[in-house]
Amino acid sequence: IYMLSTGVSSLPACGGTIQTKVSNGQLNLIFSNVSQCSNFDIVSSNGDSVNYPNKKLQGLDGARSGSFTLPKSVIDFGGNIVRVKLKSNSGQTVDNIVITFIAF
């Protein structure tokens, strides 16, 4: 899935949607109604791998949600490309998301 800094996209494998917003130079990701996945991870930032602990979406199967603000350590001034992954516990179901945005 390829996204810009402000938008909404469906999650084809995991179900539900992801919304992106930039506020005060930070990128916010909002997951809604996720049905097949419960784990969120930042994979890379501007081509560099990121050591970011796996986060869990809240809620029950079929209606998981979560809001995450990416840490400033993965954001550079100017153009940024961040890759995140949403996956099931088993790793069988995965959505890879590439977000392009500008931080001021």
C-alpha cells in the first residue's frame, strides 16, 4: 500500500483502514476496524532499518484499532519515506505500507 501524509486507505489483507495525518512535524497513523491483524511495526525510515518494538492494536478480533505517533527519531526534516507493517500473530497475514511525507 502506498500512501501520502494525509489520506485513508483500505488494508486488503488485514481488513479495516489506515489513516495518516501529519501534525506538528510528526506522522500519526490511525488504524480502524482491523479484522485479521493485531501487530504493528515500523520496518524502515528513509531506507534505514528501525529497531522499533512491535505494538499491539487494541480491541477484539474483527474490530481492532489503534493510533500511533511515529517517534521523532524516525523522521527527518524534509522528505521522508517510512515503511510499516501490520501483521497477524502467526505472520501469515501481512499488509506492508509505504508512507511518503514531508516534515517541517
